Amino acid sequence: MSSLRTANVARIGETVFDVLVVGGGINGAVTAACLAARGAKVALIDKGDFASFTSQESSNLAWGGIKYMESFEFGLVRKLCMSRNHLIRSYPSTVQEIRFYAVHTRGFRHGLLKLVLGTWLYWLIGNFFTQKPRRLSAATIAREEPIVELTGSDGGFEYSDAYLHDNDARFVFKFIRAALDYGCIAVNYFESLGSKRGDDGVWVTQARDVTSSAEIAIRSRILVNAAGPYVDALNGRAAVRTAHRHVFSKGIHLIVDRLTPNRRVLTFFADDGRLFFVIPMGPRTCIGTTDTRVESPVAHVTDEDRRFVLDNINKRLRLPAPLTPADVIAERCGVRPLAVAAGNGGKRTADWTQLSRKHVVEVDAAARHLSIFGGKLTDCLNVGEEVAEHVRALGVVLPYPDARWYGEPPDEARREFWHQAKLMDLDGMTSPRSSEMLTPRLWRRYGAQAFGLLEDIRRDPSMVEVLIEGAEYLRCEIELAARHEMIVKLDDFLRRRSKIALVVTEDALREAPGLHEACELLFGSAAQDRYDEYFADRDRP
Ligand SMILES: Cc1cc2nc3c(=O)[nH]c(=O)nc-3n(C[C@H](O)[C@H](O)[C@H](O)COP(=O)(O)OP(=O)(O)OC[C@H]3O[C@@H](n4cnc5c(N)ncnc54)[C@H](O)[C@@H]3O)c2cc1C
């Protein structure tokens, strides 16, 4: 078991926190990072691994919400564009601009010219922060992206948004890691069973350590419910009433072998008229998504979902052979928690897909309780700031109100890292099959912690060996993960701290000799148990 986790479990019941955050998805992670950096005494728990629910199932896009222009939600588009720009500026190596390459079919509900003008307006709303949009003729598309099926098309357009280079769950972990650095007591696999406010005004949350079934009471002056799709259920267990509630929209993605060598997002209008993406994911391609109303937070990919995505992609790309379910390397499936007024519940909404995707932070000042509804990864920095402001207004003193709680280390640190890496010829050590140089990759994943990796490699050059073929993870990275990333199960590492489980086939993983060594580094004497548990979970229907 991670010694960091063991230490935090021992401390979580000892004190009265200013704030307990329940839920370690993006909303909970930014809340904890912002409050802890500003000097509040914070604890965070998640019933699974950090980011193991909705925040690991997104399209990995930081986008300004171009599609909301169709419903004239220009205020939302402006806000999301500013959030996107802020993220790109703050995380230049993680959140990167990428071109969206869209194909238009004659007879679509909007003409090509109108859509092209829309991209220029989108660019303007986004303060011209990205590269200019471009109109594409059919001939240009045929030359630049020959994989695209052009029958019935009169051309297309190109515009920019951004994507998360290393995956959504890894991005969330950056905030969890930051929160830990600022003294937050964060514990994964720790479930809230319910909360009650005592006569002294202190919330007591009864929590269960999922790994041992031991129960601990956690005390806090303020309770923040960031349980994503479980916000309503958790509020029910704390007897908190809110003016909003969630409805759920299921979205799936399928990951297949790389379809095009170009680093851009291919964008289409699917048969249901929604935007549909072909997104680069390391050595693979991620395709999706769908938007189906469901009643439960727990959703699965159905045959119908798979068929919808594959049929749409087969119709819109010229592939050597149509993609079939056998080509799918991994699947992602999540529900978008959408905030609606509690009375309405979205049930009577005529167009389900037009429901607003804005976040709402609802404060019950008398109960000193906050609920975070809805939201997007793109808007995460605003959520952190907004919650901190509410917490301050509720009387918690934040002694460092201007502390910067997000972003990559300053340029001087990056330059120094590059210099040290160059002196030891780090990139000369990169396997020739690797798709990316080591220096930018390590910096992007670990920021200032990457200096420690250089030290490990100087001490022992075998630290630079790739342990799992096709996964681009070095021995020293797995050692770092074991020390600093609170890994309890193998899935935490393969699916969330890294994206190995999404890009390496299960058969290749089973056969990877390095996986056993990785388990030993991560779990010591429990290595075989964790290994067996991982594959047993995957075999379960
Ligand atoms: C298909 C899809 C595509 C998307 N694409 C994008 C995109 O490209 N860009 C974008 O910006 N956004 C996107 N989103 C939206 C975004 O992913 C979500 O809004 C966001 O991840 C929600 O984060 P959250 O923290 O609210 O919820 P979650 O990530 O679900 O976190 C809530 C956490 O609470 C924990 N929890 C629940 N109950 C308890 C309990 N009793 N005790 C302890 N812990 C508990 C859960 O385990 C979970 O980890 C997408 C969403 C989906 C589904």
C-alpha cells in the first residue's frame, strides 16, 4: 500500500478541517488545490481512485464550446474560450492548441459559408488567441487528409481549440498532487457514508476505508460536495436540499489503431447532427462521442453505442477496411452530470442535447455546505477560484489569498531542466521507436519533479529503460509513481496516472515482461495479488 496514503489515513480523523471535499474528480481536485494553497486546512476523499469516474471518460478537449454558438449561448462560449486560453497559457506543455478539421456535407442544416463565418466569430470571441480559422476546399481536404470521405461534400473549415496531451485523469492528478504539496490530506478509496452537522456547527462525515472496511469520522467546518454524478445522492445522505439537481447524458469513445498520422482532430457532423471527433491519443486514435439520456450514473457501452460510433466513422473515412468491434483496443464510457433546476429536472426539455453544460456552485450558507453541479474540465480553474471565494465568504481565513495554485513551473525552471537534460544527452537515450523525445515528455508529465528523474537516471542509467513495450513509461517514472502518486490498484497506474490501458492491447499487456517488474516497484510484496486482481477485474463481464 502507498505509504503516503497510509500516512494520510492515519491523520484524517485527528483534526477538525476547515473544509472536507468529497469527490476527487476535476471539481474536487481544483477545490482542494486552491484552498490548500491559500492556507486552508483541507481534506479530500474519493470512494474510488482520484478521477476514476466522469473525469476519466471525457473527450480530453479544452474547448471554447463552439457548438453552443448554435444555441446562441455567446456568454457561455466567451467564458469557455477565456477558460481555454487561460489553461493553454498556464499549462503550455499539457494543454495544447490543436486544429479541428471539419468536413461539411451539402444539405446539412447550416450552409458551409455560415459555418465558416461562425468559426471567424468563434475566433473573435476567443480574443484571436489561437491560429486563424481557414476555409477548406474539397481539393485541399483531399490533399491534406486523404482519409476523409468527400462524397457529397462541398468542402470544410479548420479552426483551433485545445486538447489534453496526457489524458484527463492525469490532468486531474496534477491538482491532487498540488493539493498534497500544499498540505491537503487526500485519500483515495475512502467513501463518505453520509454527513451530519453537530450542535457545535461542525460537520461529521462518516467515511469507510474501502481497502480495509475500517470506518473513521472526519470533522470539518465546511463540507464541499464534489461527487459529480453522485452529488444528489450525497446531499440526500446529509439532509441538504438544493435548488439544482443533476440529469445524466451518457457519452462513449472507442480507441482504435491510429487512423491518420496528422496531429489534428477530424470533425464531422454525425447522423444525429452532433459534432463527432477523431482525436489523436498517443499511438492511437480516439473516436466519439455520443449523447444519450440515462437515469443512472453508472453506464456501459452497449452494442448500439458501438454500432453508432463505428457506422459513423466508416461512412466518413476512407479506410482500407471498415472498422469493426474487433478493432477496438479500449472503450471509455461516462455520464455528463448536467445541472438543471430541481423542479424541472430537464424532463420536459424538448431538445435534450441543448441542455446547458454550465457549472453551478450552490451554497447553503446556514449549513456551511457547498454543492458543485455540472461543469467541464475546461472551466476547472474558475471552479477552484469560485469555490475558494465562497469558502472565504463563509468565514474561513485564507492567509495566502493570492497564492498561485495552478500552472507549470516558471520558464527559468523549464530552461534549467532542458539544459541539464541536454548535458546528459537524455534524448540520445530515447528508444528509436519512441514517438516523442524524453525531455518534453518528462517535463510535461512531472514538472519540477522531473529534476528528480534526471538524478535517478544519472545515478543508474537502467532507470531510462522502457518497462512496458509500446507504453513509453520508464523504470524511473514507475518508481516515482510508487512514491508520490498514491497508487492502490494496478488500474490506478495503467488507466489514470498513465494511459497505458487505453493504448496497449490487453493481450500485449498480459505478455509484457516489464509489467511484473512494474508491479513489484508499485506494490512490493503484494505485486502478484495486484496483478491478478487487475486481470480478474477485466475478465469480469
Ligand atoms: C463523454 C464525455 C465527454 C466529455 N468531454 C469533455 C471535454 O472534452 N472537455 C471538457 O471540458 N469536459 C468534458 N466532459 C465533462 C467533464 O468530463 C465533466 O464535467 C467532469 O469530469 C466532471 O467532474 P466532477 O469532478 O464533477 O465529477 P467526477 O469526475 O465524476 O468526480 C466525482 C468523484 O466523486 C466520487 N464520489 C462519489 N460519491 C462519493 C462518496 N460517497 N464518497 C467519496 N467519493 C465519492 C467519485 O468516485 C468521483 O471520482 C465530458 C464528459 C463526458 C461524460
